[in-house]
Amino acid sequence: MFGKGSIIYSVTKNKCPRCQEGDFFKNPNSYKLGTFTEMHVNCSSCGLKYEIEPGFFYGSMYVSYALNVAWFVTLWVATSVLAPDMAKMTQFLIIAVTLLAMYPIMYRYARLLYTNIFVKYKRV
Ligand SMILES: [Zn+2]
């Protein structure tokens, strides 16, 4: 289910959506803040051009928005259930800090998920 051939594999392992061999982002470490946005132009294994058309990755902002809202709602419900007396401002600050801390991961997952919507896995 999470092995090679699944979208989850491509997204979590930073792999090309088509062949799942070549790396998508240049640096495998999401928290190397100077370079976490740098991507390869083409897949080193199958040659897929990652930016399918100019401005392709603008669409990944919608995926990023959905991921961030999902994280916000999950943490809001979790903190409300686990600590019902917690002040709303504290809840909000916890969520805001975790969202900021997860920004590099959300950025990468959004781009990889968005690309995986349009490019299907093909065994090479
Ligand atoms: Zn590839």
C-alpha cells in the first residue's frame, strides 16, 4: 500500500512520480533551509520534466492550503479533546508554531502531491 508504485512512496521518499527512481528535490534534507526549494529540472532516471508547463507549481498552493488546513483542524481538535481548559490563544500559538516548523515539509509534500495528480507511475 505504501510501497513503490504508490503516491505516498513518491511523496515521502522525494521520488519522481513516474519512475519513482530519481530524486525530485536536490537536497533530501527538508530542513536545510537555504536549499530546500531547489528541484531537479528533469528526472535523472526517466527524464520526466517536473515542471510540466510554465507556472505549473502555482497549483500546488491549493494542495498546500489543504494540507495546512488539515493540520490546523487536526491539532485544534486534538488540543480541544486532550486539554479542554487550554486557552484559545495557547491553542492557536501551538498550531502556528508547528505550522511554521513544518513549512519546508508542507512545501515539498504539496509540490510532490500536485505533480502526482498529473503524472502516473509507470514501471520501468
Ligand atoms: Zn523518473
